[in-house]
Amino acid sequence: MRVYDIITKTRDGLELSREEIRFLIDGYTKGQIPDYQMAAWCMAVYFQGLSPQATAELTMAMVDSGEVLTWPELGDQLVDKHSTGGVGDKTTLVLLPWVAAAGVRIAKMSGRGLGHTGGTLDKLSSIPGFRFDLTRAEFLQTVAKAGLAIVGQTGNLVPADKKLYALRDVTATVDSIPLIASSIMSKKIAAGASRIVLDVKTGSGAFMEELPKAKLLAETMVDIGAKTGRRTTALVTNMDQPLGVAVGNALEVREAIETLQGNGPEDLTELCLALGAEMLVQAEKVDTPQEGRRLLLEVMDKGLPLQKFRAMVEAQGGDARVIEEPELLPQAPVCSDVTAVGSGYVTRIHTKRIGLIAMELGAGRQRIEDDIDLSAGLEVFVKVGDEIQAGQLIAKVYGPTTEAVKKAAQKIEASVEIEEHPAKPLSLILARVSR
Ligand code: URA
């Protein structure tokens, strides 16, 4: 077998066999295939795409490039959730305790954030003492005791993706649906997920800005799930405005706690209900998403999701007093209000800009080795369609210095467009893809 022939076939839109795909991924992971040939292959995929079968084969070849975790202790039916990343997306912090409260055991591996979207581990780092570096035994004990645990990713999972993603990043081939779909799904499968619920974000704050492409990505991932025996459902959801109010680590934890108390922003609560209902169907707790919603509302009425969150925080060494005393979370030294200059309606929120403003304040990292400021961030109190009066509070900025906060406040003002004509509120859930 020759790499040259595989590149030629891909370039010409011909079907690749399982053996050819495995030869390519194995050879690249082991350093036997040079970057220039792999880059040419990625570019061929970028222009020609890959068939659904080849995309599924690619995913499994990537899974088998490294360690594959199994969880027989959890009955081998691990339900996992993945978001493609958004601004203010603290869904995992609310959704997982909520689903656990409905009786599904959750063992979650999460990552740190990069760029304008945050990571769950960064957010949870704001809780003093919270540990992610649990051993496998501790992880399983926590799941058994608290019903859920969230840890950092360990082990050598999908080394092919690490190498390939770095190569795609510098060869303008990140933006290819089969490559993105196989990259995301390989990591979920290698972590041991057998049932997967995906939140594919679209809009100005999302990685996949256009709805048709986001739908195609969702369909491709659901198809990979079907072809590899991992039942997968995807919701395509709106990221044309921040999710909830808070953007920034400690601020988002505070909002997640309020949501677990039943007092969270409407959009965040609604998204958690929709994703949670799908997780309950996947876990075979209920037959339909409608039943799932009812069960989630029932457990919320009894205050169980917050109990699960508290149990997880305590079991992972965190200071659970933050639930009653959020001032124990990191607090920014400087805070400033942003008010509307004129009256009218919010017609547009430049969501990626909002994410970048939070990042510049210190809430996110540009490079993986950067430190972050857990207390920094912002709160955006308005949504598209809201009627606004001049002088009304539209946002708050939290940061390390007066200068940084002032600069951020000016940028936020320019990121929320207020015009005279009314605008329609945005729909949150734009599509559901299932098999
Ligand atoms: N996120 C991933 O994990 N992989 C991609 O290729 C793109 C986004």
C-alpha cells in the first residue's frame, strides 16, 4: 500500500477501504508518514469530503490509535454529553447533576477551554479545593457515592487526533465536516461513551457559524454513532447570543448554582431540560424526551439536582459552602456597569466578540499554556428582541484593573446593537438529529 495512491484516490473522490484508512492513521501516528503527505490528504478530504462509511472507519481508526477506556463497573452504558463550545456555556455544570438526580450515573471527562469558549474544568477550578485528578478508583467511588463525578482527561486517548488536529490547524484544513466529526466522536468513543448526546452550537459565538453546516456536522456525527454502535442524538442550538447571563469561570459557577436552585436564566434552564431529556432517553430511563422533561421537572421541584451537585463537590474535595456563600468564589477587584446609550430594541449581539472580551479580561486562554483569571468576566443582561431604555443596565464587567474593565465596557457597548425597529427573539433549539 502506498500513501501516494491513497492521496490520489481521495483527491479524485474515490472510496477508501478500511485497510487504507487504517494504514494512513497508524502510519501517521507512529511517525512513518510525513506531515507533507498527511497535509495533502487532509486537503483532499477538505475538497472532496469522505463517504459516510469512510468517515466512520476514520473515526474508529483514530479511536484505536491510543488507549480506549471501558467502564464495566458502570454497566458499560455510559451516557456522555458533548458541546461544540459556546460563550457562557455552563450547561455541563447544571445538566449533569440534574440528570444524575433523575437516577443516571454520570462519569464525565472534561477539558480546559481555548479561545473564546470556556472549558468545564476551568469553571470548576473556581470552587476552592475541587480536585479533577482523581485516580480511576477514586473516580468510580465518587460516581458510586455522589451519582456523578467530573474529572480531567487522563491517559493517551486518541493520539492520532492530537497530531492531526495540530497539522490541520496550520494547513487550513480544520474546517472540514468529516475531519471535525471524526475528531469529536473519536474522543467520546475512546473515553468509553456508549450513548452520546451532542449540543452542536451555531451562530456568531460558535465554531460552526452557519446553520446548514452545523446541521450537516450534527448529521455526520449521529451517522458515525449509528455506524459504530454508539447511539447518538444531536441538538443544534443557537449561539447568536451568550447562553444565560454570565461569561467567565466563577461567574458561571455562580449562575449554574442559581440554575440548580431553580432560579437560573430561562435559556440555560431550557437547554438543560432539552439535553437532559435526551440523555434520559439514551439511558433508557424514559421512552420519550417529553417523559424525560417531566421527570427532570419533578426532581427539580424536590431540590435533588442541587443535592447531587453538593455531593459531587464534597466528594471531589471542593468547598461546598460556595453554594450558600457564592462570595467564597474568586471575586474580581474591579466591577463596572455598562448602560444603554439609546432606547430601542436589541437587534444583534456579537457573541464571538463578547467571548473575546471575556478572554482579554483574563477569563480565557489564547494558548493552552496560558494562565486564566477565574474571577474575570462579564454578565450580559439583555437578549435579542428585548426593548431597552436609554440608561438601562445592559451588562457588568469584572476584571483585574480599572483600565482593563473600562476598555472591556466600551467594547461591550459596541457589541450589543440597539436599533429603533423591533427584532424577533431568537429560537434556542434549531434542530434535532436522531436515528
Ligand atoms: N473540535 C474538535 O474536537 N475537533 C475538531 O476537529 C474541531 C473542533
